[in-house]
Amino acid sequence: MPRFDECLSFVLDHEGRTSSEVLGDVNTSFGITQPTYDAYRLAKGLPKQDVDIGDEKEFREIYETAYWTASRADQLPEPLDLLHFDSSVNLGVPTANRMLQTALNMGIIDGVVGSRTLNAAKAADVLVTFARYCNLRVTRYIVISASKPQLRKAVRGWLHRVGDLLKAL
């Protein structure tokens, strides 16, 4: 099974095909938000439609292009590729990129995963970097829930997701 498919399987195990209470009025299907789906369909020259009737092929392509490739997870060593891909889906590519750079103790955190970041990832102790990255996610979730009380109900699920990432090592 190709690595993208393995990582996508993990992500889909943690995303649902229903509207998300956590996101309020933003409809999601398999973790793809309506605005993301709209942008995808627009780029393909297709009319807008409700994300709830999107198909698996479209969602797979969105995950591969907008998260896996866009975050450059495809160029990271295992298991950082999984963690970074999942972080990109869960927190957005720019935030995930900054977290990766922070976990790698890079001096300049610019949110751009280029050759400097990829080389640092390949040279790093993957397990130490993975642990630092997971710690950054946990900290972010706590800060988010402290600043947005309506999201506190999501913390347990977010922490469970990080726990599952650690189990995937």
C-alpha cells in the first residue's frame, strides 16, 4: 500500500461524514470543509455543490493535493510524514509547517517547507522530533480551548488523536 494511502487511512479514521458541531456553521464531509470543497470544484471548472454529496475520489484528490503534497509530507521521513499530514489536515498547512519547523528547532520559523526544512527533517532524530511535534499539538489544543470555550468539548477528541499518532510509531 503506498504511503499516502496508509496516512490517508489514519486521517479518515479520525474524520467523519457528518456536519461538525465544533466548526459551528461550517459543513464538513470526511473532514473536508465546504469552502475547501468549493475551491476544489471551482478550480476544476465544476459547479458548486454541497460537500455532503461529494464523492470519495474528489475527497482523496483534495487530501492528496491540498494537504499531503502542499505540506510536503510526501518528502518527509516516516513517521513524520503521517504526523505532518494529519497536522496539516487538522490545523491547516501553514500552522503545521510552523510546528514542524519548531519541532526541528530551526532558527527561522517561516512556515515554508523548503529544502532547508526537508534537510533538517532528514538529519533529525525522528522520534525526538515526533515527540516535540506532538507536544506542540497538545499545547495548541489547550490554548485554543482556553481562548474559545465553545471548543473545550473537542479537546478530548483532539488529545485522543495525538495519542493515536503516538501509537502509530
